[in-house]
Amino acid sequence: METAFALVDCNNFYASCERVFDPRLAKLPVVVLSNNDGCIIARSEEAKVAGIRMGEPFFEQQELIDRHGIQVFSANFTLYGDMSNRVMETLKQFSPQMEIYSIDEAFLSLSGTAGQIENCAREIRRTVRQWTGIPVTVGLGPTKTLAKAANKLAKRMPDSKGVLNLFRDPALNDCLERLAVKDIWGVGFRYAKLLNRHGIHNARQLAGKSDRWIKQNMTVTGLRTVTELKGEPCIGLEHFTRPRKSLLTSRSFGKPIRDRIELGQAVASFTAASAEKLRRQGSAAAYVHVFIETSSFRDEPQYNNFFTQGLPAASSYTPDLIKCAAGALDKIFKPGYNFKRAGVMFSGLVPDNQVQLDMEGGREGTEQKQAVMRAVDRINRSRGRNTVFYAAQGADRPWKMRQLKLSPRYTTSWADLPVAQAQEPDR
DNA sequence: TCTGGGGTCCTAGGACCC
DNA sequence: TCTGGGGTCCTAGGACCC
């Protein structure tokens, strides 16, 4: 048999993370909110059954949440990121050929007979559950797109017990027929509508269209998807994580900002956060983009704008980047508006060790700057974010996110470590 | 009162060049 | 009625993913 792709996907990942350290939640409906406690971004099965919808504003679902006694959590990405690492480390045991696809998903390449890979998939489920507490579903197929499809279908079939193998029964064509086009990996909202208009409703029908038609209507990306649906692999495993080509930090504010100084502090903070990501992947940035937005949900004057500022030489030195971002903000700031969101993006990323020398400092200046940044990053990593920060970021942060329902950082903060209490043995 | 955040790739069309 | 022909590079916008 040719190689099989396995897609391992954590079930309701963020909600499952919250449950791991609070067993009382095991049978209760759970939802997790986006930053600023804005929208619902994860739901346990019970919450889905209760009718909570994905991506809906929290305040609109409040009544439903109260009625069903749903447990609500602010997003705790520090916890989810650490739990993700644990799951991925566990998965590595099962194949050297693995691609971490997102915070809660990985592709693995497996070999063996249909029966062997299926046993392996069940073993993966058991082990991840036992070692990390996270439930996962495994889809198996001859291409990544089919492994994705298998995973999606497995979640709908309680009998599958979390594993669906497209190398076995039920026959591939039955499965493709049961997969709506909108549920295909690579087919989004718009293409689904277009396909429906042409009478194509499921994956089997889509696989029957001519290459020419697909390419004309869905570009080469769509053609790859359809080729993979037919069982011919054309999307390979990405073994190592490629460095990002752009990096963005943006936030909605807990309360609107009108003041230039405060907005400048927020922009400086986002710049510092983006700069840390930049250095973590060993890059320097040539361009800084700053944007500011008012809230389109509010009935009041609107103003959105952005500005891109190039640096004289690519840099990963936070003070240089903050200065550059402040200059960009000056170009677009207008008084008199309630700003609700801002962001800082870096692009033109190059490896930090290939940066052109800048005019004044030369190599020596650059090395000093890099040493300072290494020290700052080390302190903030070991002692917590923003232990060391720049004056331009300000100390008050009146705009900081609302996170009223934040769970402890059980796995990454000594202060939040869960405590097991010994019980008197029963006599 | 309250509406998330962070990425990638492809294409069409304009600018510019010879 | 005719109004070159190609090539490259860049950007905006649209599609997708989690």
C-alpha cells in the first residue's frame, strides 16, 4: 500500500483544555470566548447541543448560556499553546514524518496495511488522551484532503469511535457523497455558493467535474483540492515550519481610545509584541504597517486608515521598530474619533543574520542591539511577559482587553500550579 | 455596555521596459 | 479601419485556512 496520511485533530480543543485541569467541567457544557470576551470561539459538544453557535457575539448568547448553565471562559492562549506542545510531542512518537498544521491539528504519514494504520490511529487516540487529557479524532486517507474529509466525517459518526479509515469500508464514494462541498478542505463559503449554483452539492459530484472547469472557476488551488479528492496526492507534508513572511499583532481595546498618547502606547505595545515574534523566528523586518480602526458596530463617525513605513535597513531591534511605528501613526491619527482596534504588521522579513549594515552603527552597533534584545527576551520569557518593557508602551494600559473569566495558567506559571489535596483514606 | 486574531496563496491589471 | 508585442514586477483584492 502507498503511504497513508493521518489527520489528528483535537476535539473542541480550547474547551477540552479548560476541562483537563477542572474535572468538574467534564459533563458540563463549556464555551471559550475570543479576546476581549467578544465572541464564542470554542464549544464543548454539550454547548453545541444546547444551540450555542460558533463565532456569535457572547452578549447575544447570554440568555441561552444562563438557561443551560454553560461554563464560560476567556481565551487563555498561554494554556492552549502549552497543551498543544504536549499533544504534538506525543504525536511525534508515532511517526517521524509529521506536520504541525495548526494549534490543534497535525498530519502524520503512516505506512502499513489498512488494518495496521487503523490500529495505529486507535493507539494514537488512546495515548494522547492518557498523556495529555485531550480527546482527538483521526482521519485516514491516501491524500491530505481525504484525511481531512475522513476526520470531518468521523466526528459526525459516533460509531467510528474517533477513527475513520478511507482505505476501508465504508467505500470512498459513499463517504464523498456524504461530504457537502462546504466541508471540503479548500472550499470556503464563496466557492460553496458558486458550486451549489452549478448543481454541485457534495464531494463526489465535485470530483466528477473536468479539470478545465475546476481551474477556470477555482484557480489552480481548487484543481489541487479536486485532484486530491480523487485520491492522487499533490499536497505534500511540510516537515519543518517555514518562517512567516509577515507578522501581525492587533487587538480590540477593552474600551475605546480617543487620546493620541494612549493610542501611541497601544501601538508601541503591539510593535514590541510583533518584534518578539520576529526575533523568535530569527528574522528582521524591512516594513512596518500600522492601522487604526473605529467600531463599525457603533453608530458614530468612522475612520479607518493604515500607513506603511519602510526602515532604512531591516531590523529586529524593538526601539527602532517602535520609532518607525510611531512615525506611521502620526501620518494617520485624527483626533475626535473613538478608536476600537489597532494593529502593527511587519513585512519584508529577511533572516536576521543577513541584514544589511546600517550607516551609523555598522556591524558593531547591530551586535550590541541584538545582545540587548536577547537579554530582554530571556527575561520576559522566564519572568513573564512585560517584566521588561519600553516607556513608550506606558504603564497603565487603560485599553487592555477584558478577560473577566480567565482560567489559571495551570501549566506555565508556578503561582497557578494546581494543587492536589491528599484525602484521608476511608476506613 | 459588549461583536477575535493571525496567517497564506492566486489572479488581474497597471506600470514600466525594450 | 487601423492604432505592435512581449516581458517583468508590483499591488489590490479575493479566495482560503485555523
